Amino acid sequence: MNLEEVESLWEKYESLLKQMSGDNADAVSTLTEELGQRILMAPASRMADEYNAELGGLVAHSLEVAQWVMKLADSYGLDNKRETVLVALLHDLGKIGDLENDYFIDQDSDWHRDKLGAFYKWNPDCPKMSVTHRTLFLLQHYNIRLTREQWVAVQVSSGSHFEENRFYVGSEPLMAVVLQHAKQMAIREHRA
């Protein structure tokens, strides 16, 4: 993706984020002012064979998930579509890293790039934390208030196969189910 395409995606992302932010408008504005450049530049994955492993990949993936939420919301009977789209746009925010350090950095090993397709590597300077926990940390840092349903949706968005999410299986709010389905559909599109 070239820089022009990335900037175009950012405009769509920021516009939709503003539309969906509701009572969180000021907090979301502060977040995008302070972290916007890092959000824009972040990949969604580190490997070539994974989804959106490129400059602007996080924004592209978040928009794809939000679009799937909008497609699926009515078939699930989801009442809080706006709040769910907001969560879709922010669910992987932790992939930018923490407040100072990027999560993914460019792969500096030709062998890893060429043989394994590892475009990025994990930054050893970014303290260890799951993506969902880091997402929730960043959202609370910027005073973005989440409902219980939104918090659980972010928490389980990486899947119920993680030990920390097994507790919620069978009792996830509908928002979380729709977000997980939307995320899987967005990822599946990249595998096709």
C-alpha cells in the first residue's frame, strides 16, 4: 500500500471514528491527535501470509472489521450497532504498542524477511502485554469510557482459544459475538 492509499484510509477511519464516538468524542479526538501517526503507520500483523502485514494495515483491518459489523448487525439483531462499530475500530489499538514504544518494528534480518516472510518483528523494548490488554490500557489512559459489553468485546476479540478468554465462553454479550464474527470474516478475506 502506498502512502496516498494509507492517507485515504486514515481519512475514512478518522471520519467513521468521529461519527461513532458519541460521548467519547473529546477523548477519541485526543487519542487520534496524540497517537494518530502511530495508528496510521502500524501493521495489523507481522508475517506476509497474515492479514494486513503492511504500512497502514491496522487501519485497513479495523475498517474491514467495522464494515463487517455493519453487514452482520441486522442479521444478529444487534441493537447497539454504533457502539459495536466503535469497538471494531478500536479493538486492536494495542498493536501500536504502548505509550512510547511500537509493538511491531521493521524486520532487519534479510533471512527472516526472505525465507519466512517476516516483514516485522516484535519490539523487545515494548513491555510484554497481550494486544487486548494493551488496547484496554490505552483506551482507559485516554479516558475512553466503555460499557461492560464493549470492554468484554475488546477482551475476547482475539478469540476464545486464549486462556484469559475462556471464562467468557457462552456468556459473551452479543456485541462480542458480532465483533468476533466480523473479525474472522475480515481475516478470511485475506486468506482467500
